[in-house]
Amino acid sequence: MWGEEELPPTWAELIRAQSGDLLLFVAFAALVLIGFRRKSIPIKIATLVASVLYLGLYKSELISVVNVFGLLTWNLPILQYSLGWYLFATFTLVSTVLWGRLYCGRMCAFGALTQLIDQVVPRRWRYQIPLRIERRVNYIKYGILAATLSYFFATKDIAAFRYVEPFWMFTGRGTTPLWIAVGVLLVASVFVSNLYCRLLCPTGAFLGIVSNLAVFRIKRWSECKTCRICEKACEWGAIDGARIIQSECVRCDVCEQLYANEKKCPHHIILIRKADIMARRSVAPTAQAVP
């Protein structure tokens, strides 16, 4: 009747209204976890493409330093009207605590875009930053995070994120200088693999700090203390001898695939050779005993 107050929607109605977004994200998260679990290169590439198309172009939704602002000031979206976002944010946080920067390596649409660029650009075009330098310049992103947070707490202005994150590009809204800056950044990413993610991303810095809590970490063999195969293969500068630098690792699968490779990993090669030697020794006395 006229004049009656409209009742707020029930949780069942809210979930039903947002079910499309929830199901899409569940499907995407399943793809992420299947690829991560199987260490499958084709599934990972499919995940990166899905990230650009789904989180980037379709949803224009990425974990941003703005979300860090909101978390630290407890100024978050209204739960009942943002169920998809909370599912996304919770998955990101939980996966980071469990495995490390899984979000950075597989889910971030901008990071996925630069990783896909790596797939099509010849390796000979790339410049590999020397490890001794990379381990110093990696701290730039932590400086950017600290500076951005300091500016936010001093001014309460969240618009500053556009000057430290290129994620707005998926919305198509930006000034000419910002578009030029993004263009320069993407071109630079052709020659320095994942330049922004490795050296400049404040969100990656925040997740790197959280990833130090990771429960399930990459396993290492005792031979890793002297072997440098994985350290040289890692394009994220996340390996220092036998040590995985947890805050820099994005669980890209490269070292884990080498770890399990019986033809390339010295650990397996040594075991196979030892087994071969022991087998020969066991056969030799038997052969000598035959008249």
C-alpha cells in the first residue's frame, strides 16, 4: 500500500541477484587453482588470458592500493551489495597466506598482460637485470607503497592511485599524460620482463609483505645450496641460492617444474647415477661368481 516502507532485500534475494558474478569468479578461481596444482603451462596461459578478458576488460576489477587504503581505515564496500568483490578479495588474501603471491602471478589482469607479452616477444630482446642490482631495486615498490600510504593518510585523497598504478587503463578513463606513461611502461615491459610487477607495484609490495606468512612454500633440495639452475631461470629475482625470497615469489611454476624434472635437476641426476652405480656393483660380484 501507499506509504508503506519497502522491506530490505533478504540474503537469498541478494545472493540470487549477484549469482552471475559469484559463479563467474568461482569458475575463474577454479581455473587458477587447477593450473597452479597441475603446474600446467597451457592452463596457466589460459588463466592469464581469462584474467585479462574477465578481470581486466569485463569487470575492470583488480586488487589495488585503494583497497589497501580501505583495509587500513576499515572503509570497505557494503557487504550485502558487494558479495563478488568480497569473494575476490578473500580469495586473494587467503591464497596469499597459503601459498604467497598467487594473485600477482596468475590473477592480476595487468600482470597477466605483461606475462602474455613475454610469451610472444623473443627472449633475445629482453634485458635481464643482474641479480645483485635487482635485489636492491626490488625495494622501490616498497618505497612507493610507503609514500602512497603516507600521502593518503595526510590528505585522504585516493585519486593518487592513478599515478602509481596503471590498472585504471582497463576502464579506459585517463588523461593523455597518463596514457603516455602507460604506453611507455608497456613498451619497457617488452625489454624488461614484468617490469612494473617486479619493481614498481605498491599492491605487489603489500601482498609481498603478507606472503611472508605463507604456509605452503616451495620445497628445495640440499643440492640447491650449490646449484644455480633455478636462480638463473627465475625471471622475478626471487631465488638466492637455496633460498626462496618469499616476498618476491609469485609462484610462476618455473623453479617447481625444474625441481621435479629428472633430466635437468642435479638432485635427480645424482640419485639416478647413484642407483646406476649401485646396480652395476651388485651385478659385478654375481658375474664374477659364475664359472
